[in-house]
Amino acid sequence: MNSGESQRIGNGHGGKVIGGVRKKSGHAHRKSLNDSLEGEVKAFLIDEGQLHTYDDLTKVNPVTPTTVLKCLQARYRAKVFYTHAGCTLVALNPFQPVPDLYSLDVMKEYHCAPQPQESKPHIFIVAEEAYRNVQGQVEPVNQSLVVSGESGAGKTWTSRCLMKYYATVAACSSLLKSQDTVERIEKRVLDSNPIMEAFGNACTLRNSNSSRFGKYIQLQLNRSQLLVGASVQTYLLEKTRVAGQPANERNFHIFYQASSDEQRREWKMSHDQRFDWLPNAEKTLEEDCFDETVEAMLHLGINAEKQGHIFRILAGLLQLGNVTFCSAMDESQPCDLEEKSKVRFKLLSDSELQTCLRVRTLRAGKQSALFKPCSLADCSVRRDCLAKVIYAQLFEWLVTFINDSICADNSTWCNFIGLLDVYGFECFQFNNLEQLCINYANEKLQQHFVAHYLKAQQEEYVSEGLEWSFVKYQDNQGCLDLIEGIPTGVFSLLNEECLLNRASDAKQFRVRLEKELSDNGSMSWDKFSKQPHFTVAHYAGKVSYQIEGMMEKNKDPVPPELIYLLKKSENPLLHQLFADRDPVGQGTRGLKQVVTVVSKFKNSLESLMKILHSTTPHYTRCIKPNTDCRPLTFKKEEVIMQLEACGIVETIHISAAVVRSWLVRRAVRRWHRAAIVLQRSWRKWRVSRSPGSTKLHYQRSPLLYADLHPDHKRDGVTGLNQILLEST
């Protein structure tokens, strides 16, 4: 059913409806309902001392944004950071270490619990449920743990905890003879984290350890559910950061880790030399742990020699960032280098590098070439382009090396548990192509959640013949159509503009967008703004995107002469990175191929969504209690915006209505006994579980079961194809 046609269900108990499903008459009735709801909210909140005890928000009565927010605030004050919300786990970031919350003993406690759902809410419950699904071979057997939230909400930390949990569970479950192998695999899998965070994370205004790329990690399990390997898929590294950092932000962590006095001496650089691409170097972070990164590299097989090549490349990039230009006296001559820029790059021939940065090569046919001096601005663009292409290729090489080290042979594993950690929704003062792609990815994940639970779950109830009033939810399909629509979505129009053989014009592109997309309610413009832009109404809020520079970023051109130069590098690793790179990028017919950034990102994201749709998903919503990352500080306005944006309240409405309206509460042994009876009665049946309930699926009518076993009839509700039972 279309969300626009849906109705809001009531407070979820006794079948009572608060919305417009069972109407009596007009305004007076609506006012009566509103007064009644307001009274129920006040009655619920009157006992503030008990609010922190609601470990499952489906028990809140009535379910409103206010009651949900108050319960989460009370739990946060009590230093309880995890809360169930139907099919979702809500995780509030404490912004401080919490002793013993993730210890080995806690892991074992959840792993060994007969019913983990009866334990206190924890990220380990989500992990254990997915693991037991694999053990029970519940279709779809492969699992995906989707960790979402704003930048700084705690997604990276959550992913770390999940990886550590599975590595521990696999090791604890292993046979004695394979213990050494599992521990070795476990160590390598876990060591991939500090490396990828060092090279892919950075300190931003919103997060001191912000992931500037997305990753999907598949933990590979054999038939005994032991961890035998893993693979990493990455998405859209923010390579522009290496050559330009927003105000008060930093470059990637690795540059600060590798810039200690000891490293500077090794690279023959003075300890007080400043680098333009190393801002805020005086700011020390917990993430600046060079020894941990080096140790992880060694465990994964990146020996001291390879490490030396990597760090020399990083040192060279810092030196490249100090190269600046000035206009030549003769306009027909190339720009001059500033005096302070005349230092050895050490990775490439100085003379050839200076020529490539200051002179453009124009080819007329296969043989002849023309040389044209670059403008002052173009010289800086080419310098930045060189840095970005080197760093991006180095990052890609690292990911490939990690996969070669930890990935198991296809014949040794049969199932996987995937961990998805992507950049959170972003909205800054200035937003460009990077933020558009990041927010598009978050829109796709929100749609996956809506399709899988908010929409599909309710349609399932109706198909089962159960009386159900649809809960209204926010459908973001309009926003996705705006961005990815063909032929007139933002991405399509951006690609079309990039294929035209003309200089980019931000104002002209803004006019084109307004002409083609003015009918889409998700897009708007500030007509008084002097800068060409467009505003998109995302599910998490409106974001204004600056058009200036967007086309060039999408083209992501690399001058061929730079690639030719890199192929001749004396640094063995740098030479290897570009040995197979085609400088011109020609297709099979000799025509230059233009594969844009948004096209590559959209294709990789579609592949990811196919994987997610083929697995059983588990959702964790990380919430950022305040924008300043202050410990144990809860800002109600900021939290409620996040809850509303990701549909938490609607999720609770659906789950609470299920539990209170037509799932009868009984002890775990009751539904377990029913399952045993079923197993004796029919061969074709299966059990699927979600927090708080169990579904028994049948090949034959469950009404027959109810007739044959009337003593169990009161323990559940029979639909057309399944019996639904409450497990708490």
C-alpha cells in the first residue's frame, strides 16, 4: 500500500486506534482523541523514576515521539546506552569509554545465553541472533548487519565490536585442532581495522574518527560456523581530502601517525617543517597510534620494506602539498615555482614533475603533440590531481592486499555475515558532490529498511488475514527518483553535462536542473542566493548543494602525462600502482571512455543493495545525543530529529501493535513446546525469530494445527500460512 494512503495505528494496546481508521464524526471526535492521547502521555510520564526500566520501547504506552524520547533520555542518564525498538536496536553514543561493557566475559554471557533476547539490550544480542540464524540455517541463511546513523553517532565503534564478537565466538566454538588457525584468521581479520581506519578515516568537525569511505565486510564461515576468512568491499573514498581539508578539520589519520620526529629524521625532513596538507598537526587524537598501525601491517604480511615504500609515498605527498606557483613574467612561458617550493619530491624526476604540473600536452593525431603552458590555477589543479590519484591508488592497493591476506578459498566457506558501515548523513555549510553521494547512499539504506520492515511487515499481516490498520511512514522514493531517475535525475543530468565537450558552467547547469526537475517536490532553490545551488529534501533533512566544481569532480580527469610520469617512478610500489594503468583510458575502438564518479558509485551501490536484499537484515540505529561529542550530554531537539528521520517511532508502532493486539504473551517454553508438536505433526515447517516474537511457517493450514492441539490455540494467533507466538 502506498504510504500516502496509509493510516496511523493507535497506541498499540487492546486494538484501540488513535488515528483516522475508526472515525465517529469530524473535528469534535479528533479533539476528543487528541485530548485522550495527551492525558495518556501525561499519565505515562508521571512516574519518571521508572522510565529508564523500559528496555524495549514496544512496552511504552502510548507510543509517541515524546514518550519514546523521555525513555531514551532516562536510560541515557542511567548510563544505559542500548534499547530495543521492535526490529531495531537503538544505540546512544556515550562519548566516553564504558568499562567492561564489551569485555570477553560479556561476550560469552550473550553467546551462551539460552535466550539472548531476555538479557539486557546490547549490540551483542544483534550479533548473536544473526549467528544463530546461520547455525539454524534459517533462510535466507546469509546475514547482514546494517549499522546506520549520523556522522559521529558511533557506527565505526559498533562495527569494531561486532567484528570482535564474531572473531571471539568463532574461536570459542572451534575444535582444539583448529584453534591456532582460527586465532590466526581472527587476528588478521581484526588487524584490517586499524589499517583501514588509519588510511580512510579523518578528524572532522562532527567526529574525531569519521569514516571517509564506506565498507561492507563479509565474515566467511564454514559449515561448522567457524570464522575462516573475510573480504572487504569499499565505496567512494573521499580522496579530495588529501589535497584540501575543510577549516578546522584534518587530513587522513595516517599522515599524522607517520609524521613523528623519528619518521621525519628517517625521511631527512626537519622536525619543525610545516606542511600545508597537514593542518591542525598540534591536535593529538587517540587515533594517532602509529605503532598499532605498523603492527597490524606486519600481521597482515606488509613487511618493513613495503611499509618503507608506503611511508615514503606519504612523505612525498606532504612535500607535494608545499609546492606553490607564481605567474611568469612572460605569459607565453610556464608558471614559475615559488622559491620555498624548490625541494626534491624524491618519488619522481624533479624536472619531469615540474614540466607535467606546468605544461599541458595537447595531442593532434597519433604522432604530433602541442605543448601549452598552464594557467596559475591549472597548475594547482594538476598538483592536487596528482596527489589524489596517488592516494586513491594506494588505498585501493591496501584493500586488495588485505583481501588477499584474509579472504578464504571459496571451497572452505559456505555462509557469511556481512557488516555494513557507511558514512553517515552529512550536511555542512558547503556541500558538494561528496555529500550528495554520501546522502544518496543513506537514502538507499533508508529505503531498504522501509521496504523490508515498515512496508513488507505490514503487508504480510494483511496477507495473513489479520485485522490491521496501516501505520503511516515516510516514503523516500520521491527523493531517490530525484537523484537517480533516468533520464532526468540529478545524476543523469550531471553525467550528460560531463559528456559535453564544453567548459562547465554552474549557472547554466542550475537552470537546466530547474527546468527538468521543478515538478519534483523534493527539490527547491533559494532564489536570493548568489551561488548556483539546489536543495534536496532528504529523509533526514534538507541539504543545499553548491554546483560550482561539481561537474569537474564528477569527471575526475587525470592528465595522461601524469600517469606516464608515475609509470616511470623509481619507488617500486608507486611504479607498481600504475604499471597497468592506461593513461588515455581508451575503449576497444580507440575512443576515450568517460566513466564518471556518480556512475561508478551508483553501480557499486546497486551491487551492495542486491547483496543486502538477498540476506536477512538486522538493523542498528546509532544516535548522536549531541553535536559537540560531549560525554553523557543529551540534547532532546537533536535526538528527536534523528528518531523521526529514520522512522524509529513508526517501527515501534508496528511492533507494539503486533505484541499487544494479537500476540499473546507466554513463556519461552510454551512456543518451544508448540514447535516440538509441529515437528511431530508435519515435516515441512520452519521457525524464524525476531526480538520478542517467533513465527512458525507452514506448508499446510495452521488451522489444522489449532484443531488438533487446542491446548496451544490460546498461545498464538493463526494466519493463513503461519502461527505467530510471543516469546517473552
